[in-house]
Amino acid sequence: MKRRIPDWIVGVCLLFLFWWILSLIINQSLIVPSPYEVFVKIVEEIQRGKLLPALAMTFLKSIEGLGIALLIGTPIGIIMGISRRFEEWIRPSTMVLRSMPVVSWLSSVIVIWGMGWQAPIFIIVTTLLPLIIYNIAQGVKSIDVKLIEMAHVYQVPNARIFKQIYLGSIVPFLLSSVRVSLGTMWKVAIVAEFMAGDSGLGIEISWAKFYLETPTVFAFTSVAVLSGFLLEFLFDQFISLMYKKGYGIWT
Amino acid sequence: MDLAVKTHSLSKSFGDLLVIRELNIDIKRSERVAFLGPSGCGKTTLLRCLSGLLTDYSGEIQRRYSKAGFVFQEPRLIPWSSLYNNLTFVTQDEKKIQRSLELVELDAFGNHHPSKLSGGMQQRANLARALIVEPDIIFFDEPFQNLDLKSNIKLMEAVKRIQKQQKWTAVLVTHGIREAVVFAQRIFILSKKPSHIIKEIDMTQEKETDFFSTKTAEYEKMILEYYE
């Protein structure tokens, strides 16, 4: 039987074809460089020792930001899911956080910390926080009240109810928050580095833009996009591995 | 008379809707009783009052037992925990867990998650959880309702076998007439809302009733007349 080419490979080929045709039509690498030029630039930047350290810096900041957002957002989300009153107290702040554009934070952040690693982390945290809080609160609200009633019938201690029912219920919501956050944090980190960072992919893109090196801008951007995909792919693999091992029956 | 539960003028309303009217019931220790009635007549409400899950009723309920188990209509197992962990949720005593699993013949399935168990097995797990607390009484809220006939019979046999060994009081509510006849030593037939007892049938003189025996069919026919 003839083997069919997977659809996602066809999709990737189409993307590169559009890009290539566009670069041919425009015919100016200052505006749209060809995929080949960008590939050569990526190899050059790796050889110059610039690309991989920049990638590592952005990755570290993103993960730190995500970690802090999870640490702060999870307990707030849990309390918000349990207490209607607390939810009303917190809702305006989270709504402001959610609607606030990244650039609005930058002036304050630059005044406080200057250009450096703190600004991107702070902006990642503020961007991810409302997303995580709402997801976790939703998880707590979705808890099966019949399970809680069963626990009370058997006089199960509150700590055990919290651990086995509450935490168990929010796991899928926590995982989906992380899954959504992975894409968002990567984009936000690069924008924040671009405007207030001192290292990472964002700052490299900023320098390349300053010197009108569009192929370099495309090279770093392509690496950022690929890394984002890779991160999401690895996370999905991790989840399905957990599922296969029976740790993630909730997924 | 050694009683497990006694009610006096028990009534229960939800707002203006009177669900249970003036019930006077005595349930003896180690007895198997069944409350039988049409769907929506307030059987589950009655069971929840008797077990103390509902407390805002009028009248009096004397509960003369210390430990109670509850077999819910739906298994209420924690879906992301294995069967074993569902039981450790109630008690950390491994011996009790093992014994309960053996009693309901699920000892080989401790590592399975609820989704990997059949409906009948999930209900037996529901029973195992009730047994783990070493109860004096177990309340059964239509536990056989969603099961196929084979699983239904198997679960009922398990309940009767264990009840005879351990001598706890069993209170069943159901709308399945055959289930009540096979299961109970005493059957209370409830009317439509507002629910009250229209007939009490003493089954203690009957030998073991079988699900498919002519005697069971005769009882079924007789009880159906009260429904009309």
C-alpha cells in the first residue's frame, strides 16, 4: 500500500513555498529574505556563538517567569474557586492584568530595574498570572460535589480531601494552563527582551533591526518560533507519557 | 426490641413541597429492610434523612448505631485515583482495605482506575468503601439501578453474603420490586408524594427468595397492585 505523506509535512512545505514565492516577488532581502538566506544566517549565528546562548537566556527567563506565575497563581486560583467573595475581590485586579498591554508595564519596569533580566521575567509573570488564576479557579469550581459529599459521609480529614479531590481536580486545568502559557510566555519574553532586556533572542532581534539586518531578524525569529513549537511538542509528549504510565488518568 | 433506627412522625419538605409525611418506622439491628416505591416518591430523601445526610426535617429520628456506610446510586469513585487509593482515601488501614477488596472479590483490581472497571465492579468498589469503616449499618441508595441483570444479581449476592457474615443493618431504597423481594427481610411500600407507608411486608418467614422464582414473581404481582 502506498504511504501517504503526513498532512503536517504538507502544511510546512506549503508555508516555506509561500515564503519563498513572496521573497521572489519582493526580491529584496532587506524586506523579506528567502528561506535559504535565513537558513544560512542561522548557521552563521550558531558558528558565531550568538544564537544558542541567546536562546538559552530567553528559555531560562521564560521558565522562571512561568514557575513564579504558577507559584503565585495556583493558590490564588484555588482560593478563588472555593470562595465566591474572594473571587469578587480579586476579579478586578486580574481583569486589569489581563487587559494591560505589555508596553504599558515597560516604563515602570525600566525605572525600577533598568534594562536587564528582571523586566522580561516580571512581564511574563504579569501576563501569565490571570490565565493561570482563571484556569485553576475553573478547575476548583468543576469539582464534583458528590465526591465532596462522599468524603464528608466517611468523615475524611480536610487535608486528605484537599490533596486527593481538590488537587486531583485541578491537575487537568493546571496542565492546560501550562500548555497555553508555553506559547504565550515565549512570545511575551521576546517582546520584553526586545524592549527592556539585556540578553536573549529579543535583544538580538532588536540589534539586528537597528542595523537593518533583516535576514538576521528572520533567523532569530525562526529559531524562536521553532523553539516554541518544540517546547509545546515536548510538553505534549510528557503528558502522553504520564498518561501511558497511569499517572495522568485525568488527561 | 434492639433497634438500629427509629423514626417518629418524620416529615420532610422542600419549600412548599411535602415529600415525606409522618413516617413512623422501626428498623431492627442486623435486619435487611427495603423501601420500595415509584420513581420520584422521595425514597432517596428518606434515606438521606435516616442516614443524617439531611438534617432539616421535622419529627424525630433516633439513630442507635455508631458507624455507618453509604452505597451511593452512582459509585462516586475518584476517577484519577486507583481503586486502592480510592479506599485509602477513607482509611489508611491496609488490612481493612485488603479485607474489603477480598470480600467484594476485587482484590486483583486494586491498581485499576475506575474507568477500567465495569459498572458492576465499580458498584462493588462502592460497597467495599462502605465496608471499610466496619459499619453497624449500611444505607443503599438504588445501587443496582444502572447495572445489567447479571451484575445486579452478583452485587446483590455479595451484599447478602457479607451482611449475613458481618450482621450489619442494611437499609435499601429501590424501585426494583424483585430486588427488594430478593434482598429484604422486611419491605416498606411507599406511596407517591407526599410519601407515606402504604404496606409493610414481612419476608422473614420466606425461605431464600431467588430472582427468578415463581414466589418472587407472585410477590412482584402483589406489590404492583399497591402501586396502582
